[in-house]
Amino acid sequence: MLTSKLPMLLAALATGLSTFVFAQSAPTPPDAELRAAMEWAFPLNPPPAAHAPMPDMHKPLHVPGSARTYTLADYDHMFGAPDWFPQDHPPMPRIVARGRKPAWACAFCHLPTGQGRPENAPLAGLPAAYIIEQVKAFRSGKRVSGGPEMARFMPAEATHVTDADLKQAAGYFSSLHYKPWTQVIETATVPKTHMVHFILVADTGNAREPIGNRIIETSTDIARTELRDTRFGFVAYVPPGSIARGAVIASKGAGEALPCESCHGSDLRGVGNIPPLASRSPTYIIRELILFRLGGRANTAAAPMQQEASHLSLRDMIAAAAYAASRKP
């Protein structure tokens, strides 16, 4: 089930486009291992099946534990977001809760709690100045989200949101406490998955396959994920030994790469304007490392991470992301 007509339309327009488009300043084409990693690190939104019925936009929707009722029409086109548990967060500014046309509601993608989902940034607890800096990087074209299927969203939002609304949204999300909701599991085999609305979802049945050099992060309940329920979570499968290897990279570095802790703090909880990594989605962390490596994040403040990512192999990136995601925020 899709929660907005807009993502369906954009996905249909992008059908067949699988080559990633990065900032024009991207210095080199992706190498083989990173090109392969894009298959699982950047899940797409497949177009609806032929003759698939349109969802009922006025059907009452519910999630367990909430007394609230919504319909898809309440937040169609991303101008609005279901707020199933308003007691879990402070009152949202208008730009976060409903948007201000043409700017979309921030909470539609990043959720009222700022937890985000594997396909987008977890904003809760990020420094407000960092959030503002990143949105302005999207606005200038110096930061992208990935391929054409996803790269439309944040640059458009960054262009449409006013500086006043951006300041309010950044202040709101920075005031929230990020809560762990991704369980990290080391395993040699994983469920076979398919893509649903930019997220990997386990196939029906019990078929499994080798994990290889991947992170497979899936919803524990795709129906609740699509309803934007904020009281459940995800599971991330990582290769055996990843967490221990990541701990070494975090504390001692890898080759020419500096220790992650030298900038992000000994607990990876962030320092000053440097964002926290602890407990965040490992898929999101991997995507950002790939973007740093390939020039998709090219604003001035990204220069140190561009340098660090250039020294990391895909295996290093997976280990660092797995370790960070396994830490307490």
C-alpha cells in the first residue's frame, strides 16, 4: 500500500532508470563493488502492477495502540502526515505537520518523532545548525539523495521551504531524542527480499540466501511501515564479524582512514555540529558513505568525510555502519 499518489507517479516516471545520478562535480564513476552495493543500499519504488486498483483514499486507517483514525486523503501528496501518537513528541510546527505549499510536510517522510526510515535521514537529535546546513546543500545542488527515483524529493523540498520554516523545523527535530528501533543481527544467511516503496521487504515464505557483502535492513511489519506507525521498527542483518570489525575501525581507523570516534565522539553520539551515528539506520549510513565517496555530497563541510570515505572499502563501510547502528544513542 502506498500512502501518496505522488511517490507512485514519480516511480512510474523513473521506470527503467537504474543508473545513479550524482552531483555534476562527481570526480570519478563508481567502482565495481560500490555499483553492486547500490542494488541493496538504494532500494527503489517499483511501479504499480499493471491494472492494480487505486487505493481507497477514504478508507479509515488504524494502527495498534492508537485511538486516532486517518485516511490516505488526509495526507495525500505529502501535505500532511499521520500522527498516531501525539503524546510521544512535542507539538509540531506547521511546516513539519502539514507543510506550506509547495513545501511538503517534513513529518511525512521523517515522521513526527524524527526517527525517519531506512530510505531517509533520522533527524531526531541532530544539531539544528547541521540540519539547516544540509538542507541548504540540497538547495544549492551540492548534496543529492541518490538516483533519479529519490533525488527529486529533497532538492525540491529544499528549494520550496522558506528559511524561517527551515529554522523552525530544524529546531523541532533537534529537540527530539532519537530512540533505537533497528535491531542489528549478524548472520550468514538472510531472507530473500523485494523492494516496496524504497524499502527491502522479506518475500513470502521462508526462502533465504547468503548475505554476502551486504546489509539487508527490512521492516518488521510492512503494513505498519506504510501507515507510518512510529512504535515499531526494523531489523538489519549484517555479515558475521561486522560489529567487531566496525568497533576497531571506530576506535583505531582502517588503513589511512582515521577512527570514526576522532570526529563523532568515543560513543559515536556526535560532537558539536558533527552528527551522531549511534543507533542510526545502517542502510542510511552506508548510503551516505557511498555518496561521500562518489561526490554526491560535495558541500564544503563534507570535505573531511569525502577524504575518509575514499580510504574505506565496501567491507569497511559495512562494518562501520553495523557497529554504529548497534550502539546506544
